Amino acid sequence: MNWIAVSQPIHEDMAVYRNDPQKRPVIETSRELAVHGMHESILHLPLHTGTHIDYPLHALPGGKSSSDYRMFPAEFDALVVDVTRAPVCIGLDEVRDLPLPGVEAVFIKTRRTLLRRFDPDFPWLTGEGAAWLAQFPLRFVGIDQLGIERNQPDHPTHRHLLGRDILIIEGLDLSSIDAGRRRFRAFSLGLRGVEAEPLLVFAAPVQGRAQPSLTFW
Ligand SMILES: [Zn+2]
């Protein structure tokens, strides 16, 4: 049975935060087959584009970078929380009663479909919600939006989580994943000394259940 990709494919037309051209990947052809005998490309990829992980250096002065971790490949139990019917502002009421003992990650599902265009009114996790989650020994908090918070001065959601060494995964595609506890695997590119990097994340197949027809990109 296939593991199901919950990270987004990377291409030039993908949704990027605030539709900012500086956050858009560019694939440049550097050598052409007809001219050079081989086709070669250069990928210009902003590190907060698509499915990616934020390390503490992103939001905390002197915070740890990717070089300070040896966690990938990672395999972990995550609780997928369906807030598709909840208010866009995901706060204490949405996270307070989550069954978190034994869970290593929380993935917040706000959408039923893959994000194809940036939504300026995207659902986000408040600082209070993050502070609650940060009480638990989680490794990751993830969301299927390109950002985990918006319009909060000083970025308390990032600071509460990263301050407790809980890494943030943004840009997941949870559209084919039901709410509940599930096993995941994550693989990084292995970039050193950076505040963020693209992540490949896969959900384990559920035993005894028919697989969705789209199990891969
Ligand atoms: Zn980020």
C-alpha cells in the first residue's frame, strides 16, 4: 500500500504566500539539449514556499537553525484536527480539548481541497492556541495553509511553538486525510544553517481501508 503524499508538488504556478513574486519558485533552463547536448535546470526556491518547516531561527533571535537538528527522516504519530467548520481564527476553544497525550504532532486541517491560490483570509492559529499546544511535548505543529498565523504583531504563534522547540510545518496538503490519529513520515532536503527548508511529508496507509485514488501527486 502506498504512503500518501501530504506535501505539495513544487512548480512555478503553485500558490505562494500573499502572491508575492519573491516567494514564487522559478525553474530556469541553464543548458539546452539542442545547444549543449544535455538539458539542465536551476531551481530558485524560496525556503518558505510550498510545504516547508520553520526552525527557531525564523522567529527567535539567536534561534536554532537546521544545522542544530538531526531529526530527518522522521516518523511520528500526528493528530489531524479537522477545523474546516470552525472559525477562521483557531484559538483556545478549538485546541483545548484535543486528546494530545502520546501524540507527537498536531496537523490542522482547514481545507478539503488542495490550496491552489493564496487566500488572504486564510484560517490561522492564534497565539493563545499555540501557547496551549506548546504545553505538550510535541515535535511538530502543522497546517494546510501557507502561514500558521497572520496579522499578529511579534508573531506569537511562531514564538510560542518555536520557543518550546516545536517545529512548524506550513503548506501541508491534508485534503485526502481524515481527522484522527495517524502515522506520518517526513524527509528534509538536508540544507544546513537555514531557518526553513522544503519538506516531503507522507501519511501512512490506513490498514483495511480502500485507498483514495489519488495517493501521489
Ligand atoms: Zn515559514
